[in-house]
Amino acid sequence: MTLRAFMHRIAVLAIFSLLLSGCEKGNPLTAVKAVAVGVPSLAPFFEENSGLGEDTATVRSQPVQGGLQQGDTPGLYGGSKQPTICDVARLERFLTDPRNHKKAQAWADVLHIGTARIPEYLGRLTPVLLRHDTLVENHDYKKEKAVPYNSLLQAGIAILVDEQGLPAVKCSCGNPLRPFEGDTGRISVRFQDGNKKWAGYEQESVVAVKPAPRKLERVALVDVREPARGISRPVGTTGEQDATFDAQQRRTVPDLAGTTFAQAGRELIDAGLAAGYAGQGAPADGAKVTSSDPPAGTELPFGGYVTLTVAGAGTSASGGGNGPTTTPPPPSSGAKPPRPGRSSSPSPSSSSGKPGSSSSPPSSSTAPGSPSPSPSASTQKSSGRPSPPPSTGPPPTSAPVTGGAASPPAPPPPPPPPPPSTTGAPATSRPATGEPATSEPATSEPATGGPSSAVAT
């Protein structure tokens, strides 16, 4: 190779590196530490060899459709006939021991609670096994402080989840966990400190969890050793009150065309199925669903994925808001039609996955989101149909107001007869008659959208 050819190659590589680094500046990769089953943490809150939690090494990460999954997704987590995968009582004794006050303070600070609330908080957590390689914000205990870092927990690791299905504690070491806040498609996983790349690992199949829109009453699990066995575990219990169900029983895919992405997800959860989508970024909750794969009427086992296709809507790394966006009525004549994917009502606020968002879950189980304002009677008349009722909000306490047709005005009195004419027939004049003004009644329908079930059992 000549010197000129060598220098040319170096110049091309330098330009390529500059272009690549320029693309990375706007959306850099997030460094993530891999955490494998059975590998002890270097700086744990609780000694791992004490038997606080037991992972399962035989679990392989399941296929997933979409990098961001909701905490109440059927089959997101697993369980087994062995209920003692996490000794919650022992963790509570450790954190409430006065000799461990500094460690308990650091632990509670991560979850934005006081140390006095630790027993209450632990009492609302539920032990599960990961069925997917799962991204979280993990914490080491160093110099009497909780030090956060992003980590990827291998499927089979035992964790505690909170009332909205978010990972809260890694059982084997007691480390507090918070939601991963990066882009699941922009990560750089580092296998180090004894955490070797495990069998079945695929970066495209990792998931992060966003909170369910309301508190769960039960968590629907799949037995990691017997996939045909489903486990319905009451929140805040450790397995002693489990009920079982047939996870192979077929569930029917509902007709979801015309619903919003959020509404479709709730209907799938009620049916014991999971909402899937292409890519890493979930569609906006208000995006209109145009089709599903497989289509409506197809039968799937518990937790089967239904991939949703939406029209004209962007994606949201956090999944957008939790409430649906009402589709506007057809425009009246002469009005400019709305752009695809847009809504006549403002988008509801997003459900946050930031620290502290689920340490005090909502006290009620009402559906999230706010109702959209009803269109005026003139809009209803011009569209030829009443506006669809808002998707959320309580029904009105009084009967809907219905306007009747307007009474026709009285005709004007006839003019007095003209004086008799001597030259011809008398002139006659027809009285002017007024046509009665008519209008269609403007009917306001009561809201019918009620809260959907929080979890499929």
C-alpha cells in the first residue's frame, strides 16, 4: 500500500468517526451494567449469602413486542410453587434494627419515604420472578449513601414489585430499585465484575417497566417451571394466598379498531392478553388503533401479544399519558378537517416513572385521564350525529337535557278589506303566512366510560 493510499484511508476513517460522533451527541447511548443470576453485588445493602432472596437460574428471557411494558401486563412476571423467593419479613427486621439506621435512611431516601414508613411500604410489595431481561435504576450502598446506576437484571432474578407493578427491591441483596428512565433502544450493556453474558441474551428483547395507571389488587403470573400454570397472587402477599388458573386457556382478541392505544391496552389486559407494538418507543396513548395482529376473534393463550397498528401518531418513550384522547366528530361543511392523529381535546398528563411516582400509589382506582369537553349543539347538528361521550369521568347526576322543537310563531292578522270599488271586482290579498322555525333537538348523552379492570386474573 502506498503512502498516499494509506493517508486516504485514514482520512476516510476520521471523517466517518466524526459523522458518527455527531449523530451520537443528540441521543447518546446509556451505559448499563449487566446483573446476572447468582452473581453477588459488590456493594449491597444486605449480605447476599444470608438467604434473603433466591433467584432461579433456569429461566430464559421471553420474547417481547415493545421495549416499554406496563406494570399490569399479563404474564410480565413469573412465579413458582415455591413461595419463599423473597423473605420480606427478614428484610423488614434488618431495616428497622436501630443498628442499621444509616443504611435504612439511605434505602428510604431512594423511595422518597421516611424510615418510619418502611414496614408499611414493604407490606404492600409482592415477590415475583423476572421473565424478561429488565432495565432498572439500581443502587449500591457506598459511604453511607445510596449510589444509583443503570442495570440490566437477568430473567430469573427475584424482585419485589410495588402496587403499580414497578420493580422496587432486588431480593437477594435488598437493593432498592427505581424505573429505568433512558431510551431502551439506546443502551450499551457492560458485562463485568463476574457478570458474564448469559445464554439467550438479546439486546433487542430487553424491557423497561412503566407504572400501571392504577393500583393492582392481584398480580397475574406465569409459573416459570410450568408455563401452563398461571398464578394469581394478591398484592402484598408472598405466595401463601396464591390461586391458580389455566394459562393455556384460549383468550379471544377483542375488536380494537377505532380505539385509542391506551384503551386498546386496557381491553387486552382485561382479556388476559398483552399489547405489543413495533420498535422501542410506545405509541402515544391517544393514537388511534387501525388494526391488530392477530386480528379480532383470534384465540391466544394467557399473556399472548397482540401487535397494534396506529394511524398518524408519534411515539413516546414513556408511553405517553394514561388516559385516552377522544376522537373529534366529523367536521362541518366548509371546516378544515383535523390532521390525522390530532385530537380536539388536549392530551392528558403522562404517568411518571420517576422516583417517588409509585411510593404512594393513588388511593382510588378510577381510570386516569380527564374527559374532553362536549361539542356544542350546533356542532352536533352540522355533523349529523351526536358527539361520542367522553371516555372518562363520572356520569351526570341529573337526566340529560333534551331541547324540543321551537313553537311556530302566530301568523299576522289579515289586512282590513278595501273599500268597495265601483269599477271592478274587489281586490283580494292573501295573508302572509310565516313558516314555523324548526330545529332538531340537541341531546346530551351521559358519560358511559367506566374504569377498566386493573389486572387480568
